[in-house]
Amino acid sequence: MTASELYQSVTHYFDQYLSFIVLIVTVVLAIILFLGRNKIRYVWLNIKTRYHLNRLGIKQITNFRCPDGLGGYFIIDRLLMLPDGIGLVMFKQYPGSIFCADNIEEWSQILDGKSYHFKNPLVDLDYQVNAVSACIPGVPVNGFIFFDHQADFPKGHPERVIQLDTIPQSLLWEKNTEAQKSVVSAWDSLCSGNHPSGPDPSKTTTF
């Protein structure tokens, strides 16, 4: 058998079984996607969440260190420059069902049939808002707690608790939006450390 005849024979054989090979590959890929669908969805929602969080505000700083008024610092997950003020976003990852209210000491998390309790995060949020307000008097400061896609709230949640589909319009970035001069000045003051407490990198307060 010549090389040409061998090539034609192999090509004919391949063409004959090509549809079968394609079917097998398609089935295998479908099985892989089906088995990993939850993981794929989880990764996609993480990417989507990060994308939208990164687009909040006119400007933003992640892991911002702010004076706590006691000579130390605490960490703000995201500090936002908004058109008419400064925004704080506290990021939380609590999978499962969350039961909460404004004025209770502990919130509950139900996960895999078990109940867990954690400190009401609004307490720390209020502390952060007050500390930032003390640094930039006269400029409105608002705070929100962002729970990612792993959490659901069967009984509802406080107004300052937000998720991907309930981000307030006031936090969303819009093209050509500018901040008030007082807000820009306050932002520059926070970023440069020109506030009453004065920065001290050696001290950090975490929650």
C-alpha cells in the first residue's frame, strides 16, 4: 500500500466515525458541565460581584485605614467618593439564611440545618461611619453592609443591608458624574491623612 492509499484509507475511516467522535465529546462535556454547574455558577457570581463592587462610587479605595479616635486604626472594606458625600461598604460572606434586625445584639445564620450567631455588624458600621464623620465634619457619610450571593434573608433585612440586586442608585457610578467641591476636599483630606487624628501606620484596629 502506497502512502497515498494509506492516507486515503485513514481519512475515510476518520470521516466515517467523525460524527460518533463528536457525539462522544459532546456528551462528555455535557456531563462535566452538569456535574460542575454549581461551582461554575459560584465562580461566575463571584466575578459578577467583584465587577459591580469595583464600579461603585466616583472613586473608591479598598482596605482603607481610618483613625478610630483612640490613637489607632480600623479597616474600611471600601471607601467611596459619591456626588454628595462619602460612602462606606462593609463586605460580608455568610452563606445560608440570615435572620436579622436593626436593634438586636446578635444575628443568626442557618446553614446546613445548624444555627450560628454573630455580632450585629451594624454596630461596627455605625462606629466606622461616626469615625469617618469626625475626620470630615460637615460632609455626609453613609454606610452599607454588602452580603454576597451566598446569603438570603427569608424575613427581610435592615435598609442598610444590600446585595447585588439591591445596590442603591446613590452608590452606582454614572458617566460624567462629578462630586461636590466639599466632597472632593474631604476625600483628599482622608486620603492624605490631613485630618485631626493624624496617621500612625504602627497602630491598626480591626473588627
